[in-house]
Amino acid sequence: MADLLNLNLNSSISCHAWNRDRTQLAIALNSKEVYVYSKNGNTWKLDQTLTEHSARVLSIDWASQSNRIVTCGSDKNAYVWSLDGRTWKPELVVLRVQRAATCVKWSPNEKKFAVGCGSRCICVCYFEPLQKFWVAKHIKKQLRSTTLCLDWHPNNALLAAGGSDFKCRIFGAYIPDVDGPLSDTSRWATSIKAAECIHEFSTNNSGWVYSCGFSFDGNILAFVSHDSTIYMVDSSRNPQEVISQRTPFLPFLSMKFISNNAIIVAGHDCIPLVYGLSGNKISLLEKLEVSPTKQKSSVATAKDLFGNRERINMDQAVNATINSLHQNSIKYFFLF
């Protein structure tokens, strides 16, 4: 049974992130502000509004060990927020990009983070103590469009990136001065060079890659795209072989591993689904949050909505519900 967290918001949540013990929550409401909430007993209260961005915030990530928040947005900027007493203070990140920063992700060791953007590059950012701000090294090889999603390999040296050029790639993102000696090169590559594209995988039907991720042991890469297909690559079997499964659902926007061979996906169908990899086959294992009442597909519901708009005035509310806890697309989720 899912718990409903109602913050009485008047806008959709475009991105969010949790702290380590899930007692604090940072959210952006399709605007330039980031709101930090904290749990007080059974209620949630607004602690602080982060207002450094000058345009819409597109992505947030919260480092669990160092307790730092990183945000990026349409203003082409990223900020690292550190807690000073009870106040979050921003630190500037020098991205050197000319278009919106679309996604951000801390590395597992939290010494660096990656920022995807529309400038056909990925920024791998780390703190420069002499200059006292965060600087970026650019990855540009083979990138042809906007980066929409990122995820780090557990060894902190490999970075997966998917974008609107219908590709998911694995890059070398190892920085010796920041990461120290590299102890594990993984099965994806025998040697890792900074900014090198190690692997490139294509979608079957020219779909934008919305979400990607490595398994806990780092052996499997999974990604989902706008063609309603789930893709997995198992480096322990063949790092060049892409296993895919076309699904009957609307496109997925987010995915997370829950074990080394199972993932949760969610998106425009408003219901989280569990898929697993067995051998060279991806199969549906479970549907979550399905109402026990008579179900109606979200595709039919969408058609009903569009049909209603032709018959009623656009400024009148359309009272339509679907048989799921969420009543709109699931943009992003975390394992709680």
C-alpha cells in the first residue's frame, strides 16, 4: 500500500530529491524556485525556498553522505547548496554552456557530479579548492543532441548518458586528481580514458532516451525511451548485445534498479511497473498501484479527454479519473 504525501501544491512537480533518511524533500514546481520541506511528526513544513536560479529548475539531486543539494536549470547554471546552520547557501558551478542544463547526478563518492545540457556536451564538475568554486570538464565526443538523463557506474569512473539523438552511451569520466587510484575498471572496459565514448547503443524505433541506470553491481545497463521499449545490456554476457522489449504501455519517463536484474519503470501510464531480466528476455513481473475496481486503459482515458474537449468549452473543468494513485504522468521516482 502506497502512502500519499499531500503538500497542498497548486502546480505539478517537475523534479524532486530526498535526503538520506527521507525526512527532507526538495521539489521544483515548474518554476525557478526550489522548495525544501522537512518532516515534523506526521506533517511536512516548508523550511526554505532556494531562489538563486533565474529560470526554470529542471533537475535536482541530493548527496546522501555529504548532505549537499545540486540543482540545474534553463538559466544554463548549476548550484551546489550546503547547509550552514539551518540555512542552505549556494556555491557557483562554472559550467561554460550556452543552453539549458537539463539533468544532474552526483557520483557515488560524491566528490563530483555530472550535468547534461542542450549544448551537445556533458559537464563533469568537481570542487577546485584554490579557486573556491566548482569547475567542469566537458565530454563532447559523439554527442549530437540534448542529454536527457545520466547515471554513474558504482566505480565512479563510468557515466551513462541518454538523449534526444536516440542513443544511450557510456563515457569515461575518471578524474585522477579527484577520484584517486582507480581500483575497478569493470567489465565494460579494460581501460578508461577521460571523455572517451566506450559504448554506444541505439533505440529500435528512434525514441528519445528518457532515463538510464546501472545495476547495483554495475554489470547491467538499462534505459527506456519514447518508443515504449525497455533496453538492457549485460556486460557479463556481451557488452555489445542490446536486449529489448517493446511494451503495450505509454512511454516510460523514469526507471530504477531494485535488484541486479529487476527494474521499476513509470511514465505516462501513471502506474509503476516491475520488469526483470532472465537470460536474454525481459518480462513484466508486477504492476503496482492498480485499483481493484474495473480498470480502464490510460490510452482510452486520454482519447475520452480529447473527445470531451471538442464538445465542451475549454475553460470548463473536465472531471475524469484513472484507476491509479497518480492522476498524471510520473516524471521521476526514488527508492524509498
